[in-house]
Amino acid sequence: MAALLCRRSLPRTWLCRRAGQGCGRHYRAALCAELKQPLAIEEVARRPVRPHEVRVEVHFCGVNFADILVCRGQYQEKPPLPFTPGMEFSGTVLETGADVSSVKEGDRVIGVSGFNGMAEECIVDQKVIAAAGSDDKCKLAVQRGAQSSVNYSQGSLKEAVRRLAGSRGVDVAIDMVGGEVFLEALRSLAWEGRIVVLGFAGGNIASVPANLLLLKNISAMGLNWGRYQDQDFPVFSRILSSALQYCQQGRIRPYVGSVFKLEEVNDAFLHVIQRKSTGKVLLSLK
């Protein structure tokens, strides 16, 4: 399975004054209700913040030529009407979803969103797209917290990610499959994105096309977590402590897909080889 992260809001940058009490149940926003027509300022009802989202009180929103193009219907992305333009903003965090840990209420933030910045409030997300080789695995990934999923055995991973994340691409790709999945994930990265290689479950190790790294200033890196036990034990210890703490807090919930008895060890091996495994596969010695 591979995971692709599309982070639409940047983390905390500097501390400033805290926000006020917000704008009640409604806030003002610039709305494009009809292409090539003046925008209207209207009261918009708040919606609840989902677990992976952040509500921001917008202080400033950039005005770019791309905003004008999208309101004329001449931009490469065409959001459904009505919509609020505004691709970049700064402001203060008003509220965070249950799964957000990078920012907190009161933080000053800057953000880049697809649209919706020209409003007194906006909601941005930290989106995770799971990529797997079967519909069942995709369904499980969404149940466990991913916002979207892609079955890479049924078509182009790059094109599917483009439909979900837009032409900009994703900021981080975590790959455990290798081969063509790695290459498709690499091509799905945004400007200055990075891909992290964790393994080659697909059996093939791809060569990195260096020209792709150059074109979008992207980086490819590996993560051999076990090496930290010998190379930098304090880091290894902190990682384990943090993981245990996150489990106790309910911030991460490891999924056990299958449990085999010790005498079934060969069946367990076959289960993994046949790519039937989901989550963690365990041997029970009790």
C-alpha cells in the first residue's frame, strides 16, 4: 500500500495575537455564482469541521490573476458554481478537527488552498489519499482514516491522484510497493514534494528518473527505521515512546488483519505472499 499526502494548509509559522470569538454561525464570503459576472458578498452558513480539517479566521487573502481566470471559467480547474475564489491566505486557527496535530487554536498560519480564501473564514484540510491494489484494501484504508483511496490495479495512479488532488499534485508520497507504483507516485508529486521509500512489496525496485527530480525540485529519500536502533538509539527510543503515547491517546489505532497460530506459520507466510494481508499479520504463541 502507498499513501499520498496532500497538505493544503501550511503549519504554524509565527505567533501573534489570538483570534476573537469568530463570526457566529455565519460569515461573509465573496461568491462567484455566475461566470464572467461580478462577485457578490453574501452570508454563508458554517459547516462542521471534519476530523482532518482546520477552520481559519482569514485576515488577508491574496488576489491573483488565476483567481480572475477561474471566475471567468478560463482556468484549468473549474469548481462547481457557486464557489468562493482565493488560493492563498493568512489568518488564525479557530478550530481543529480531531485528527489534526500540526496546529492548534490561536496559531497564526499561512495557507494555500484550491479555492475559498476570499471569506472571513475558510476550512482547509490535511488530506490523505491511500493507494492499494484491491477495492477491499482501499475500503479499509478509508475506514481507518484516509479521506480518499485509489485502486492502482485498475488504471493510472497518477491520473487518479490528479482527479482527487488537482493539477498541483501531492506534497508527500509514502511508498511501500515499488516498481510502477513508485514511478506513478513520483510523477504525482507537487512542486518541492518528496517521496519516502519504505519497501518493495511489489517485488520490483524502480530506478529513479533523475530528470523528474529536477523538473519540480522534488526529493526521493529512504527510511530504514530499524537502523536507528544501532545508528542513533535516542531517536529510536523517542519514536517508540511517541508511538506508545499516540496509541494510548487514541491518535493512532493499529489494525490487526489476521492472527495465526504458531503451527500455522506457513499459512501466514502464504497469506502475505498471496497479497491477502491487510494491516498487521500476527502469530499467536499462546
